[in-house]
Amino acid sequence: MRQKTKNSGKGGLKLILQFFGAAQTVTGSMHLVEANGHRVLLDCGMVQGKRQEARKLNSEFPFDVKSIDAVVLSHAHLDHSGKLPMLVKNGFDNSIFSTSATRDLCSAMLRDSASLQEMDTKYVNKINAENGLPFIKPLFTVHDVTTTLRLFQTVEYRRPLEILPGIRLTFRNAGHILGSATIALEIAEGRDEKLVTMLGFTGDLGRKGAAVVRDPETFARADVLITESTYGGRSHGPMNEAKEKLAGIVSETAHKGGLLIIPAFAVGRTQDVVYHLHELMESKQIPSMPVFVDSPLASNVTEIFRHHPECYDEETEQLLLQDGGKDPFGFDMLKYTRSTEESKALNNLRRPAIIISASGMCEGGRVLHHLRRNIGDPKTTVLFVGYQAENTLGRKLLQGDKIARIYGEEYEVRAGMEVIDGYSAHADEGELLDFIAAIPNKPARVFVVHGEPDAIKAVAAGLMRSGISNVAAPARGERFQI
Ligand SMILES: [Zn+2]
Ligand SMILES: [Zn+2]
């Protein structure tokens, strides 16, 4: 595993990995690396899924928060960054390393998460009061987010930085969302610079050829690799197929005079879908109809995109930067709704229309209000464009549940459900295995995370076939000495 072996007399480098989240599941990404007497946390994500269980996992940490020397963040999605304010609230005050786009997105997304929690809490407490149930509190507030943002230190792609003595960090583009990075930690053994172990963490890995962000870049080397496996055992099909399918579903909505609800994270899928709707309407492949991006976040995100040309591909760069050029995330029929009043006004919307709203897995946010009001109408179609984790409302709807529980109340489901995997911000199994095969050396050990058990098994089997024999699928809390 090391570049060269030398008997240091101390038994060599002691590297310990412990997996606290996204272990045998998709959400709550959080892994602890111990090396050279330092403790580095990779990601600090929120768990989504069964409400009670998620709340418990999200409100505590399975380690001494004050013992963490640094956090390295792969990207801004809440299942990777959402517990940072909790970490800080519990006493962490060292640095959080991320790309600058991730920092800017976290600023918008964590504040949004705090205000959503405050709003959801009010709503739930109103219902709890009626039912004589105890009140709940938000996990963190906007104030906690402000304190967290002060700890960020930004590091650009391909600019190695020694974050702690003997630990050097390099970010590379992960092609997943704006600012997303793979993490390489170069861990030196003692003082000898030549004895290093390269630890690679894919974070969430994107697809080649996605509409907006750049393609993933491979690692220069990885002796130990932690890889995601979201779409293990599955294949997405080409991007243009996704666009064709979108055209079909939108045309059908127009035909029915119905409402198309697309639950999507404000960052990532929303921009890809908007980009394609724009192209399809302009080329008259779909009838013109109003499109609402109902998220106080999404309009800020377009602004953040403009400030980070290092993150998007050449096609998008040209659209965004040319003088008087088109805004790929804005067009005549598109409206971003920011205020709650504007959002509520969508209740009386003339059909056909399209509403894109978060959260992507229907676990909170404005999309729940749109679903609550429209899910009983057979003219409504709900289109899923992102991964739906186990036990989330999104997953249940996709599985065909006829009753939806929203804020503790039951609604009959009569809306149609559709899914397009091609918009996935995650590599499918083939793309993931190709990415790993392109690493110049063969990793000696691989840990498969961020997937449900079947997906993990499929990726592990693929890795074994490619000749990597030491593959583990860690359980939550499991500890490995390398
Ligand atoms: Zn992600
Ligand atoms: Zn993720």
C-alpha cells in the first residue's frame, strides 16, 4: 500500500477509519479518519428517512465532537453538510475545508435548512398541540449556521494543501453538483515524505456528459478508497433519453391540462431540468406552459453559478458569459418564487403548469404543500428525477403507496408517478466502476458506502471482478485499522 516499505521501528503508519453515516444506507454521510494522531471528519451529513430515527441520529454525535481536528466537506448537499451546524453547536471550532463554490452553496442551503426547520417545527407543533403531543424544537437555527460559516476555509480544485501536520488535502471535480469534489488525503508516515498513503473518498460521484457541471476527474492515486455506490446494480441510459422522456411527460401534462410536480433539490437537478425545459420549449418540442421553481434558494443558486466558472462545462460557460447571452436557468415562461406568499399563490395556478420544488425526497420543504393539495387529483403527475432513499415519502410514492402521510395527516394518492433516472447526479454502476478502474494504481482496500445493501453488494462484486479483493461494506460505527 505504501510507495516503499521501510522499517520505522514503530510499526509504520496507523490509519484508522470509522464509518458513522451513509453506512449500508444513502444519507447521513460521515466518516472519521485518524492518522498521525489527528482526527479528520469527512462530511457531516444529515440523515433522512424514518422521522423518529432520523431525528435521534441527527441530534447527537457518536464521538467526542471536540476531539475533531478538521472537517473536509465533499459537497453542499444536506446529507453531506447538514449536520455541520450541530457539530459547531456542540463545541467544534476548528476548520471546515471545502471548495469555494461549496462554501457559497452551504451558506445558502444551511440557512435555508434552518429556516425550513423553524417553519416545519411550527407547523408540526400546531398539529401536536391539537393532539396533545409534546412540542419539538428545530435542530439548529440561522444563528448556528452563521457561526458555522465562519469556520470554512476554501481550497480550490487541484491545489494541494497541508491541512494538518502530515496530512495533505487535494480536491478534484466530482461532477456531481456545483462545487462537488472528490477528496484525496495524502497521509505521510512519520517525517519521511516518501512514505505516504493516499486515501481517496469519492464523495458523491457524478456522470460524464451531464448538462451543466464538468465531468468527474480521476484520482492521481488511491491506496485506500472510500466509494459511494448509490446506483449499484443499475444503469441510467444516455442523457438525451432523459430529455426525450421529459418531453413526453410534459406533453402529457399539457394534454390532460394538469399539474406536473417535480420534487428536486434546489441545487443540481433543478438546474438540469430547467436547462432542458428551456431547450424543449424553445425548439417547440413541448407546448409552452408556465414553469415555477418554487424555492427561495434556487434563484440565489443561479447567482452562485455565475461566480464559479471553474465548476461548469464549456457549453454552460458560453451561455452564461457571452455578452447579452442567454441565461440557461431563466427564460420567459420560468418564474422563481421566493416568498411564502408567492408560493401560496401557486395553489390557484391555472393548468397546465410545472412546479419544481424541494426537497427532492419529499421529506420537507414547500413540495410537501404542493403534494398535500394536488396528490389526490388524477390530473397531477409527480416526476422524480433524483434518488429516493428508503423510508422517505418520495420512495413510498414511487413504490405505489396509495396513502401519503404528510405532516402527520393522511392523503389519498390519485396522481400519476413518473421517474427519470437519466437526470441522476450520480454515476450508475458501470460509470462508477470505470471511474475506479481509471485510477492509475489498483487500490489495496476499498470501502463501499452511500448505498443500500443491494447496491453495495453489486458494486463490491464489480470491484472483485476487476481484481480488487479487499472490499468491505462497513456497518454504522464499524472501525477499521489499515
Ligand atoms: Zn449529493
Ligand atoms: Zn449523497
